[in-house]
Amino acid sequence: MANYSDPRPSSAYDFAGGYDPDMAAAQETAWIEVIRKMEEVYSDLISYEVELEEKNTALEEAQRFINSVLSAVSDILIVCDQSGRIQQVNLAFIQLTGFAEVDLYERPLDELLAEGTGNLRLFSWIDSVEGRDREVRFRSSEGGLTEPVALSCATRLDHRGLPAGIVLTGRPVGELRRAYEALKTAQAQLIQQEKMASLGRLIAGVAHELNNPISFVYGNVHALSKYSARISAYLDAIHGGCDEAEREALRASLRIDATLADLPGLMEGTAEGAQRVADIVRSLKRLSFSAGGKPEVFDLGEIVAKAVQWSASGKKGLATIELDLPDSLNVRGNPGQLHQVIVNLIENAQDAVSSRADGCIRVAAKAEAGGVTLVIEDNGPGIPPDIATKVFDPFFTTKPVGKGTGLGLWISYGIIRDHGGTLDAGTSPMGGARFVISLPAAGS
């Protein structure tokens, strides 16, 4: 008799040896659930592995990016742990010292410092009230010393925000000094350019002012030359022995009587024109741009009137300028410098209203308790709120390239400050810009 093997699990049989179909179905369901769970776990493991590989790739790319940035930075960079041992350096430091990066890793930073530098006491350096920049020299791989380096120090924090070491950054002092000297030279050139621009505006106004009296003197001298020729011809005839009839005829034809009557007026007018030229030259000497000399007491109203007159002459017809000045407005300071400030503000106002047919500028001054206030305002487009805080910054300008250096208001602000006053910018009731100069009175 052949052996019969029942394919159903033996555990599906009860203790009596009979087959239990319900138990077999439950066991089959359990096995299916176990297999499904194993597949889920395996699928999760695969997903986690793919995600981990992607994160590792991203970390490697980030590390390469950071290393490339650190290598491109021209400043030297040194990262140390809490004991002052080097953990990382950039290419700039390697090029400075000549050491290989592998020779620097875990090496105490103090070993690289030149003799006489002493222990930097790096962590106390961070909290020093004397400032963080230190000038140091490093040892080179060839046994010599590097050029001086200006180092700054900062704390490096770990992922918990706790101190994990220090970060040192620096640049060779020679490079810093060269950059500083280049900056000073450029700044001096720009300031000189602004002064020359102010001088050009002044010359334009003065040239117009000088033109009138000089033209008057030139015309009078031309008339005197013709009169001189008439009188010479008349005297030559008399001295030549002409008779009375000839003399009277010549006197009438040469208009000798009219000439003699006109001479006093011509000479007086010529003297007046020459005096006007002398007054303008004297004003120019007084309005020197030099900051030297002691402060003097002068009438600010007179300086304002001259500045307005010369500015209007230089840009004639651009705008109507309304003046409201008291009879006397004494202040103490340098009249030439204040003239420069006022001319600059009026020139700016003229530029602001140049596109308007009804351009108007108002200049008003008054004496207040212990001080003097001068207001220059226009009906131009005004100062936008987003640049109101920048108008006195050096090199800031809204004018096209080549039309302004961005130093006029900055220099003006410094001049008023040096005179113990203030220069403020705002919006005028006329709708344009409003600049207010406040200065202490002469007796303050």
C-alpha cells in the first residue's frame, strides 16, 4: 500500500490527528502577512540606502564647493580646535608658508609663529577689549619668516552651539597698506575733483559779473580814445596859428564843447567800473577755498546774496530765485567755505528744477535765539523717501555718470559740522527738496 503524504501543514491537524481547515487558513494568512512585511522592510531598506547615497553625494559636492571657495579666497584662513591644533587651512595660507596641507594638520599653531611673537593665547584674544586684529609673522617651510599678517580671531561653534575651536582670518599687512594708500589717493582725487567743480561753478558766475564792468570800462576807454583824437586835432590847429574863424569852425566840427562836457561822466563811469572789478576781486580773495586762517565774523546774508547772484549768472534763466534775507546776519567762520556750501545747494536746486518752465527756488534766512537758520528749497521732484537717509553719504548721487561725483553734499555736511552747525534735508512745502542750515550766531 503506497504511503500518502498530505500536503497541508501538519500543524493544521488537531491532536486527534484530524485536519483543521480553519487553522490552515489562519496559518496561510499569517505567512502572507509575514512575507508582505518582509517586502516592506526590504523596500524601506532600499529606499533608505538610495536616500543615504544621495545625501552622501550632496555632502561630497558641498564639501568640494566649500573647499573650492576656501581655495579661491585671497585672505588666509586657519581653523583650530580648542587646544590650538590646526584642523584646516586654505590655499592662501599654504602659499604663504610653503607647507603642504598634510604637514599642517593637527600641528599646534604656536609652532608656526615666529620667535618673538609669543603665545597668542588664542581664546583670551577673542575676548580682548583691545581689538581682535594682531600683526604676526609665520615660519615658512624654507626656515625663514613670512611677511607680516594682520590676523583676526573668532570662535568656532559646533552643532550644539558650543565652542569647538577658533577661526583665524587675515591678510598680508603690505597688501592692506597698499590698498589703504590707493584708497586715500582715490579719495583725495575725488575731493579735488569736487573742489574743481565748485571752482568751475564759481568762475562761471564771476565771469558773468566781471563782464559787465569790464565791458563798460572798455566802451568808455574807446570813447575817450576818440575824444582824445578830437582834442589833439583841435589843439594842433590852435598851436599851428589858425585864425579865429578857422578855430571856431574846427571847434564846431569836432564837437569840442560836447566832448569836454562828456569827459567827466566818462572818467567817473570808468572809475566806477574799475572799482566794481576791484570789489569782485576783493570778494574772491575773501571767498578763498582755503581752510587756513582764523575764523572771522561776517554777514552771512552778504555771502548768500553773492552766492545766489553768481549761481544765477552761471545758469541764467533756469529758474526764478526768491531771496528773503534780513539786514544783518552775523556768524563766525570761514566765508569761503560757507559760500561753497550755498553755491552747491543752489546749483543742486537749479538742476532739480531745470525741466520745469515754472522752476522756482527760495532762499530765506533768519536769526533765532543763539543761532542763524538758512533754508534753500525748490519746487523740483524732491527727495524720494528711499534715498532720504543717503543724500549725505560720500559718492552717493542721483545725477547721470559724469554729471556729479557724489561728494558735494558730503563735503557741505562736513563744512557745516566743522562750523558747529547742522545741515538737514527734507521735503519743501513747494513739493521739492528742502535743505536747512543751522549755524551758531557770532556771539554764541
